[in-house]
Amino acid sequence: MTLLRHAKLPWPDGDAPVGEPSWFFYEIDDTADAVTRSVWVYADGSVTRNSIEIEEQSGKDCPSLIDCSVAQGFDGVDLEKISPEEFQNVWDKGVDTPFWNVV
């Protein structure tokens, strides 16, 4: 049984630079040690999203949306826990945007 947790965090240094997301949302599978979905929300209101499934549409394997363990990737980061519904609401507003296996 897969247990997912959902979290968000703001840009780490106050206001995000132009073109960078103001908020990051993550769906984390601790059992698989993977970030399975992510959403980036920008100050202009645009929303991009990515998932392992979106990445693998190129035919390349993608075990996680981060290139290290979950513990390493979020070490020292204060993730704010959110509900699956809150994550899904933001996800539904996003545009698919792969960043690892760009075709």
C-alpha cells in the first residue's frame, strides 16, 4: 500500500525572482523514496505541473522528480503539510511541463 504525503513551501529567499515559482507543491512517496508529482505556482498566476508519468511519456525511465533521496532533497527544508485535496486543486490548474525527459 502506497502512502503519499503532500506539502508546499514558498520560494526560499522571500520574493521569487522574475520567472521563478513563488510556491512549490509536492506529492511525496516515502516508501518509494520519490517525489511523484510537483506543481510550481508563479506570481503571475501561471501554474506548471510535472509527474513521473508525464516524464515517462518520452519513453525514458523516471524514478523520481528529484535526483536524490527525499531525505537529502528536503534536508533542512520546512515543508508545510497540506491535504491531498489541496494538492489536487492546485494540480488541476497546472499545465503539463516535463523538465527531465524533455522531448
